[in-house]
Amino acid sequence: MSTTIVLFWTGIVFILLMAGVLALFWNSLPPQLPWFYSLPWGESQLVGKIWFVWIFLGMIVTMIITRLIANWAGKNDTTVQSTIMIGGLVTVILMMASFSRVMMIFLIR
């Protein structure tokens, strides 16, 4: 199994784990969650829970597009493919860190 395939499926598994956590605690979360921390404090930071479903779907699409670009850009160069896929995986890991921050606010009390 090539490195790019492992990186791709690692990203997909991370996204599915986040979606599973959201599904598991869906009923115990408030209707709106803070997401836009760069905006002023208050309602402008909040998004509905359903936004996270769309974010996860968008992340899966992003990983698929990243895999296609990696295959196209590095037809005979596995280093290029791996580098592009690592970039996609880093994006997923950063998303995971942000998602974990939001979940910790409400799940650990």
C-alpha cells in the first residue's frame, strides 16, 4: 500500500471520528456552537450544529480533491504525491484541533 493511500485514508478516518463524536453527543450539545473565534464575542461567533455536518462533508470532498491533485501532479514522483497528501492531512488535523476545542467546552464539565 502506498504512502499516499495511507495518508488519504488516515484523513478520512479522522473526519469520520469527528463526525462520530458529533453524532454521539448531538442531543447534549446546545443548538448553536462557537466556531468563528476571530469575530467579536457574542452571537456572531455562533453557528448551528448542522454546519458541522456540512464542514465534515466538505472536508471529505477536500481530501478526495487533494488525492486527485496529488495523482495528477506527481504522476511518477511519489515524493510530490506524499507532500500534497501530507498538506491535506495537516488540514484535517487542524480541523480536528478546532473541533476538539469546541467540543471540550460543552462535554467536559
